[in-house]
Amino acid sequence: MIPQGGSATFWVHADHDGHATVDFDHRSGGQATVRLNGHTVDGLTICTATGTDTAQLFLSAGINQLTVTGTAGNVRLDRVRTGPATTAPPVKVEAETGQVTGAAEFSGDFPFAPRAGLDERR
């Protein structure tokens, strides 16, 4: 049981960098937030009703720290399970394909990009 203001830390292994399914099995009785490797997982509140809360989280290869902190009542967390991601990972969109809005504007200045014709090994 995790009381309000208390926390429990879990160490989770991932074979490679990437999204994974993280299941929090619990009984109702409270609410909790989750931190992954020291960063709060925005928009994730668990343990509000008996069952399993599932989140798709990006885990780094190796050991990851998951900390569950009680924010209301007493959280009855049974276990934390991880597995392969069940949804497609986010899509990478290059800036060049984006649409400029608001006060943003394109610039031809690229001071850190290599210039054509120069030796890039400098």
C-alpha cells in the first residue's frame, strides 16, 4: 500500500531503446502519479479504479526507474508489468515538411550545417 505522499520505486529492464507497454495492476482506493527516470509522466494518473492502467512509455536500453507516488488515499498497487508496445510508435516528421504558422518564418541561415565544397572533417 502506498499512502498519500509515499512512493514505491521499481527498476525495469529494457533490451533496447523504444516504446513499451507498462501495466499497473491495482485495487482502487487512491490515486498516484508516475515518474520515469526522474521525469513526471504527464497526463498519467493511475489507480483511480480497480483494474489495470496501461501506458505506452519510452524506455531506454538497460535499467529504467519507475516511481509511483500516492497523491490521494491509499494506493493498493499489486504489480508493474512491462511488455512490447501495443501501439505504433510516434511518426517522425522532418521540419521541412511542416507548415509554418503564427510568427514563425523560414530562414536560409544554417551556421552549423556543412557548406558545399568544404571539407567536413575539419
